[in-house]
Amino acid sequence: MISVFSKGKKLHSIIYNLCPRCHNGKFWSKDNPYLNVFSKSNNNLEKCDKCNLKYEIEPGFWYGAMYVSYALGVGTMLLLWMLIELLILDLKIHELVLAIVFFIVLFSPFFYFYSRLIWINFFVNYEIKK
Ligand SMILES: [Zn+2]
């Protein structure tokens, strides 16, 4: 069955941490965003070990991932704010801000991990190996 998560779809590469071109090699050395941040080299791999795609397409390529990270962060903030407003009605504004900041810091390795995967998937398409 073909779904948005099937091999060949961009979500497959993003969710399973795979090279955007071949969907076989890894993008980050570890699948867990938190383990990558605390590992010796907290950057993604230099190139795909299966198809040799150089991940940093040009110098400064990863700066663009900051925009994706920003969007993920703002989306999470809005979601948290709505959840908190729905669940706890009598939270003061400084408590609300503190709770949101706490979760943003907690999720930051997650944003870093997925922002690069999403960013490279804007520019590199899946290619079937001949
Ligand atoms: Zn590859």
C-alpha cells in the first residue's frame, strides 16, 4: 500500500532519518534527536554512505534550516498555549510563559534534528537507483 510514509515520499526520509535522495543511508548517525545532540559530533553526517550525496549542498546551507526550526518552534508554542488555555484556565501570564519556555528548551534537540531533515528535503528529491 502506498501512503505518504512510503519509500520515495519526502515524509519517509524525514520520519525515518534517511538520505533524501536514496532513502537508504542515514542522515543523522543516531535516530534519537537527544542522543545526537549529546554525541561527540552533534552534526548530521557529511554524506550519504549509500549514494554519496553531500548533505551540506553549499557553504551555509544549514542556515536555512533555522527558518524551519523557527516555524516548528512557533507551531509548538501555539499548540502548547492552546492546550494550556484549554486545560488550566487560571494560569497567570508569567506561569504560562515559563511553561512554554520550558517545553521549547526541552524540545530544541527535536527541532534541530527535524529542521535539517525538512530543509534538505526541500532541495533534494528521491531518485530511484539505476
Ligand atoms: Zn543516499
